[in-house]
Amino acid sequence: MAGNSFGKNLVLTTFGESHGPLTGGVLDGFPSNFNIDLDFIQSELNRRAPGIGEFSSPRKEDDRLEVLSGIFEGKTTGAPIAFIIPNNDHHSEDYSSVKDIYRPSHADYSWEQKFGHRDYRGGGRLSARETAARVAGGAFAKLYLLTKKINIQAAVSEIGGLGMQDAGCRMQDAGCRMQDEEMKLKEYLETIKASGDTVGGIISCIITGLPAGIGEPVFDKLQAQLAKAMLSINAVKGFEYGSGFAGSRMKGSEHNDVFVSGPEGSGFHTATNFSGGIQGGISNGMPVYFRVAFKPVSSIKMPQETLDKQGHPVQFTGSGRHDVCVVPRAVPIVEAMAALVIADQLLNGEMVKMF
């Protein structure tokens, strides 16, 4: 099965299923002799872990990282960094009733058409459980980017049409640091949960400290790489950067980013940043920012009409343990994938300079 590896110079390959013994990854191309803070990587995994917050899946996983290779005496050796994350709390019996049913908006049918056989336990390889390995791989990339003074910060900006007034509210604890004005959101999610339904939302992300000249023209544009990374995340339905779709409703005179001189020694800047820090597929030194749209979780606890493998109409009600809204737990995933893209681009530049 193809499609399990991401990147060109820094390559992350993930493996494992939702209800298998473990999930994990291999990160190849990471620089050698690099100090690794495993506590930081674990803290990133903790942000994504299930069982945190009243609107998260109640599945309890420690998500404890175990590094198998590539690190010796706290430093990278240049060899592939292999790691695993054990699955300890999988209830496969919860899914026995769906083995012959094509669940609405799930990939049961499409996967079976392609491969002829599927793991119905929690979605198998298609489960968001796979993203734990992405977060781990992205955490390694983040450590590398910090040495370059590049920072990636994502936050929930909208859930179910309700905007977040506090743009700095990361909601990584799957409940948000509730301010008074955010109680409406909490009440809304409680209503959704009580009805057995789910809801989607939007995550905004900004990359600061990225120098000008990162990215490639034509097919490997920086925004194209970011789009591919984000659209590969479970439940993502949309990506926009800079002015995005709103830019289509502006005039050129309104949208153009005029170049101005920055403070002495800081080079060129633009007065506005509708370009989202990218022009011609290459970074221009301004902050790169984008938004990612997530659909509602497909597993809902409400009766739905669907078909079984024989084509017979059946009524299906979702069971198992699922998020009311996956968006809060997806914040570190968005950051991780962005980190992998930027690190991959930087390492490409370093390889060019070597020759």
C-alpha cells in the first residue's frame, strides 16, 4: 500500500492500526549530532492524546513514546529514528456490528473497493489514531526549527460557526481555557453531545521567523506542500492561505502587498500580507499563515439509513468512543505537519548549499 510516507529530504513513514498493538513511525533524514528533548516530544503527544476533556473521545491512551533507533546518548546519530506508541485501550468488540455495514461518510466502501479487505475495528489504518505518529515526527521537526528561530503556532478559530474571540486560545487540552465569552461554545458543545451529534470547525496557523527564499516554484510551491500536508489529515475538507477565498472578492489595488523598508538591517517587508508570506511559491520573509477546515466527525450516535455489503437497507446507529468535535485535538497535528513541511524545505536548502 503506497501513501504512507511524507517528505523528500526529511521523510516520515507511519504504520499501525487503531486497534492493533501499536502505531509508530520512522523519521529518515534528520540531521545528526542533534540534541533531542524527549520530554518535549512527549508533551506534544500529550496535547493530541484522547481521554482529555469532556468533548474528547473517552478512549484512554498514555501515548508513551518509545524510541527504538537513531538516538544515542541524547543525540541523533544520522540513522533513521524509529519509534512506537503502544495501543493500550482498544475495544475491538465495539465494532463487531459494523463489519458488514458501510457507515455513512466513512471510507468502509472505498477502502474495500480498492483493497478487497478492510479492518473495521475503529477504522483500522484510516483511524485518526495514525496521527499520533505524525505528532511525534512533527515534534522532532519542531526541535530542529527552534534552532533556526522558526515558530509554528496554531489555534482553534471556529467551531460549528462560532468564532473564538481569544485567538491565542489553543484548546490543546480539548476543552479550551474557557474565558467568560467562551461559555457559549461550551454550552453549544454540550448540546451537540447530548443529541448524539458532532460538529466541525477551523484551525488557524501562523509560521513566524521563516526567512525569505524557502520553497520551490511551479509544482513544489511552499503553499502546495502545506496544502498537501493539511489535506492529508483525517477529517480535513479545506485549506486556504493568505487572503484565501476572501481575496477573490477584492480588487488588485486592495490586495497587492506593497514592499517597504523595515527597521535598519531587517531587510524588505510588505505593508500588508494578503500573500500569506508566500509569493511565487517561495517565502518572502513575512509570516506565513493559513486556515484548515475540519468536517464533523462521521461517527454519530443517531440512527441513519445505509446499506450492508449485500446492498440491503439497514438502520445504523454509531457506537464506540468518539470525539464530539475533533478540532481541539487536531491543533498539534496541524502544527506537526507544518513543521515537517518547513523542516523538509530547509533541509533541501542546506543540501543545495553543500554542493
